[in-house]
Amino acid sequence: MSNGSSIPQCLLLPFADTRELQLWHFWFFRGISLAALLGNSLIITSRACNQHLHTPRYFFLLNLSLLHLGCISTIVPKSKANSLWDTRPISYTACAVQIFFFLFFLIAEFYFLTIVSYDRYVAICKPLQYRSLLGSRACVHMAAAAWGTGFLTALLHTANTFSLPLCRGNAVEQFFCEIPQFLKLSRSHSYLREVGLFVIAVCVTFGCFVFIVGSYVQIFRALLRIPSEQGHHRAFSTYLPHLAMLSLFVSTLTFAYLKPPSISSPSLDLVLSVLYSVVPPAVNPLICSLRNQEL
């Protein structure tokens, strides 16, 4: 096999070898996807129907919910079908489409998480400047930049990945199509361009993460100045789950993409991918509604 054009389909990694575990995986993913669909749909509906939620914060949460629905809808249905029918194949074209949309939603989601942290920083630390810094036009521009950057970055990575010649079979060691698994199938000297793009992406991601952490540090410092102990508890119980979920998302994603090959294994890759691709869309709506009377 010299290139992708000679490969009609790829083989995805099954979650389990036994029929009982395959069905367990199907029902587990079915529950996760239903929870994500319900939670994110409620946020979208609430924001659309409630005039009190037409604020920058809920505008960004609306976008995050759309991204969560897109992300989980890109990878979970095919995985559920494979487990239910005990199959593995996915067409080469479908694999490229899955990689593009997963990257698109994942990258845009991280940019929106950065924007949300900035929104919370301004709301807590600079409340008098909130309307001037986060007016409707500024919010639309930031949202458009996040969506547009995610689209262009995903398109660039997908086009570059699928231009690489494949020489190591068509078995993808993941339950969905993902760039690191495809790079393992290409010649070692052929994917230097993608590695270079990936290094740039890691640097940008690290910069965003530093900005997010810095924003939350400033938020917590401002919260500590609240004289009421009850106010302390309420504020920290609201923001700590956000930071914990964000840390889980970034740490598992970074480790999955940057871990050395010597400690890589299919089971470890499966667990990590579930933690950064399937869990956040289902859990984030719950975290967003914690101690939130408006939702």
C-alpha cells in the first residue's frame, strides 16, 4: 500500500473482544450520548427562550454546547454501531471527514474555553468595564474567530495528514479516526510537516492554557477578598469544577498526543480518548448549571 487512494477502508479498534463487553460499551456510549444531547440541548433552548440569558456568558456557553453536540455526534454513533453489529470497517473518505470535524470541534472548543475564562475574569475582576470590553460586537468577533480558526486549522491538519503515503496497513489503533494513529501508519520520514504543524499547535494550546490558568488565578484572588465565608464557599464551588474539568480535558489530550511511544498501548489510548472526547460534552452541561439559578 503506497498511499491512501489504494485503501478503500480502515479498521477501527474494537473496545472489547467479547460480545458481552461490546454490548456493554454500546449501552455505555448510548447513555453518555443521550446525557450530552439532553444537557446541551437544554442549555441551547434555555438561552434561546429566556431573555435574561441573552448575555455574553450564555452566548459563549451556547457556542460551547453546539461544539459539544458536534464533537460527540462525530465519533460516538460510528463507535456504537461497530459495537452493536460487531464490525470494524470505516471508509477512507469517512475517516477523513471524521478527523476533520473532530479536530474542528475540538480546537474551536478550546478557544471558546479560553474566551469563557476571559469573560469570567472581566466579570469578576473588572465589572465596571464588562459592557465596554464584552459588547455584542466584540462577542460576535471573538466567536467568529474561534469558529474560523478551528475550521482552518482542522482543514490544514486533515489535508496534510491525508497527503501522507501509508505503508503500514489500515488498522487504526483507536475507536475513531485520529491523526496520531494515522501518523503511525505512514513512513517515518513522511510526516515531518505534520509534526511541525503539531508543534505549532501545541505552543498555541499551551499559551491559551496559561492564559486560562492566569485568568482563574486572578478570579480566585478576587474571590478571596469577599468578606462573607458563605460567599467564599459559593464562589469557589462554582468555579473549581470548571477548572477541574478544564484540567482533565487539557491534561488527557496533551498526554495522549505527546506521550512517548514506549508507554503507548491500545487500552491506554482508549481510556485517554474517552476522557477528552466523550466525557466533557456529557459533564460540562452539569457543571455549567451548578449553583446557577438562571439555568
